[in-house]
Amino acid sequence: MPDAQSLNAILSSYGVSNPLGSGGGFNWWNIIGGIIFGIIGWYAFVHGKREKNWRPMVIGITLMVYPYFVPNALLSFAIGIALTAALYFWRE
């Protein structure tokens, strides 16, 4: 698999700009974190909907959506762990 620089060179030779941003922001850890916390968020949302409790539903939606807006993998995992802890500790 080519690295980000060679991929950018190949794309620019065909006249295509970098689809991943200026820094080549593709990172496998962001994808892995998004999948893990997305599954946790989906489960929390379904559980909250079944129990008619808005707290897990809101945290679940947040867990499913935030990875799309956080480019830093370490920050993404920190937010995901904090939201998962909030899901565990902030219950009735």
C-alpha cells in the first residue's frame, strides 16, 4: 500500500487534488476508534430507545458522530473513553 506522499504524487499527476486534506490526514487509528466507539454508541442509542431514557440516546448519538469531526487520533480516543465513562457513570 503506498504511503500518503506517493498517493498525493500519483493523484496530482492526474490533476486530482488531495481528497484527504492538505496534510494527508488519513489515519488507521481514527478509523479503528470510529468503528469501536460507533458500535458502543449504537448499542447505547438502542438501549436508551428501548428503555425510553434520553441520556444513553444522546451519548450514543454523540459517540457515533464525533469521530467524523476530530482529526487527531489521540484526542479521538480520549473523547471516546470520556463519553463511554459518562455513559457508565451517568445513569439513574
